[in-house]
Amino acid sequence: MGCKRCQGLMISDAFIDVDDYSGHLWLGVWRCVNCGEVTDLGVAQNRRRQRSVVSGVIKRLRSRRRRVRRDLALQLSA
Ligand SMILES: [Zn+2]
């Protein structure tokens, strides 16, 4: 995984969130070794999931468009 800001190497790291009154909470993050950009692991996973959903929709639309063109070509040739 590359950094969004500088395309540098991202490594998995852990931070402690101390804002929670019930105690500290370890957060899994991706941290860029080049510029220090930090991305929450959950955010990164959600982005990946959204990207795969969008690419699935695009694939379905493209195959539907191909099917419509093929049907039109068949109708025109008949
Ligand atoms: Zn970076």
C-alpha cells in the first residue's frame, strides 16, 4: 500500500487513543515512513471495500452496454 500524499511506503503501526474515559484504546493504523501520514486501518479497509463495490458496478454496466450493442447489431442484421 502506497501513501496517498507522497506514494511512500506505508507500514502498519499502533497508536494509543487516550481520549476515551473508559481507558486507553489501541488503534491500528497505516503510517507512511516517508512523510508520517497516518491512516486508520478501518478507514483504509472501508476505502478498499468502496472501491471494489464501485468497480463491480462499472463492470456490470460495461457488460450490460456490450449486451445492448450486440442485441442492436443482431436486430439490425435481421
Ligand atoms: Zn507519505
